[in-house]
Amino acid sequence: MRDFDEKNITEAVVDRFQSTPDPRLKTIMTSLVRHLHDFVRDVELTTDEWYVAIDFLTRTGQICSSTRQEFILLSDTLGVSMLVDAVNHRMPKGATETTVQGPFYVENPPEFPQGFDISRGLKGEALFVSGTASSAQGGALPHAVVDVWQSDTDGYYDVQRTDLSEPTLRARFRADAQGRFFFWSILPSAYPIPHDGPVGQMLVATGRHPWRPAHLHFMISAPGHEKLITHVFVQGDRYLDSDAVFGVKNSLIREYLREPPGVAPDGTKMERPWRRLNYDFCLKSTAT
């Protein structure tokens, strides 16, 4: 087949994938081609614009490193990450809603006993966090694995700071036999996603800000249940309605209660005001 034009080239390209051995790959590639070609026709993409797009994607790849994934940021800011999450996590009634993992999770964080202070002395309002892990079908999840990570008071994660010698504001805990867990930290802060690269330039060009509302990240896993990746957002944060990565859900917003000096639930004597958060997480069974 020859003499391709804007009317017949799409079907010609789709036809080249007809012998793809993997049926799922065939479905993805043919749909990608159709949607991509329709996009080009819809906006009547110019040659100059096409070169700008190629340059943008090239620079996006070039800035990626072991501690920075610009393509995840691009996916996040275009809402693709949340869309993929929504398609893959249609939750039953009672299950905690999911949200994006984000680019700052680190595999195999250090494991600590219940009650450990993950701030390791960083400045900030003391925060006591407690919760439970249970099944959406009912019943506690004994010894569930709970990974947590968050930003500091200035809006940075430990992997963004060169002055920290050990993992900070991130940890792994194991719930007790009743699915309960608790630890100490500091109040998280709103923060901008990295915006000194191509994704940041895209945000500026489109009149958008790079900020995320303050939150704690949780990743909870237990046998027989889907791994839960979610946040708990700080009620009242100014960016709840304009999260740069579209991750906010009403069920995940909580008040981080202000408490006066006194004795915390774990018996710690607090000489200054502190904050408290409790959230009960419900995981989706893999049997449903």
C-alpha cells in the first residue's frame, strides 16, 4: 500500500500491527495509533509544534535519574496517574479509597517499632499518628505492613535533601495482632512538585501552579488483600481544590487535631501543644 494521506494512513499503520503475537499488546498499540492520529488531525498539529513536542519528551527523559522520574511527574500533572489508579482500583463499599503513589516512595524503608518518631529530630509540630488496618469485608488485619512517608516542614522529602545521612520522615511499621499501629512524626507541609524541568515549564506555560496539599502517604499490605496506596490530607489546606496531580478525595481529608500540653495516647508527656491524627484503613480483599 502506497500514497498515504491524512485519510488513509491510520488504517495502514493499524494494519501493520495485525500480526502482533501478544493480543493485549495488539489492542494497546492499535488504540494508541488511532487516538494519536485523531489528536493530530483534531488540532491540525504543525511541523514546528511536532518538533517542540519531540524536544519536550527528549528533555523529560534526559532529566530522569535514580532519584527523579520526570515522566511520572508528567503523568501525574496530566491526570493520567490518577486515571490509571481509578481504572485499576474500583473499590467495594467500605474500602479506603486509593490515590497516586507519587515519585518519592523508596522501596524497603527502614522498619521501626511502634511509637518510633520518624522525624528524627527535625523541626516541626509534633504529630501523633494512630490507625488500624482491617478488611473491607470485616475483621482486623493482624501484623499488616504499614509504610509511611511525608514531606518536612519546609515541603521537602528526605531524598531531596543532601544534608540528611539517613532515611527521615519515612518508615515501615507492623500493626499488632488487632491491626493497630501508631508512631510519632511532625505535621506535613504543602509542597511543590519538582518544577525546575520540562514539566515545570509546561505548568508555567499553561498558567498552573506546582503545589500539592499537605498529606501523609500510606502503603498498607496484608495477605489476601490488595495493597493499599493512599494519602491522608490535612483539612483546610489551601491547595485541596487545586492539587497539581489531582489526587485529593473527600474521604481522605482529616482534621489533624490540635492538642494542649499533656499526656499523649502512648503515655508520652508533651510539654508543648501537639497534633493528633487517627485514620482507620480498610483494604479490599483479593477474593472479591
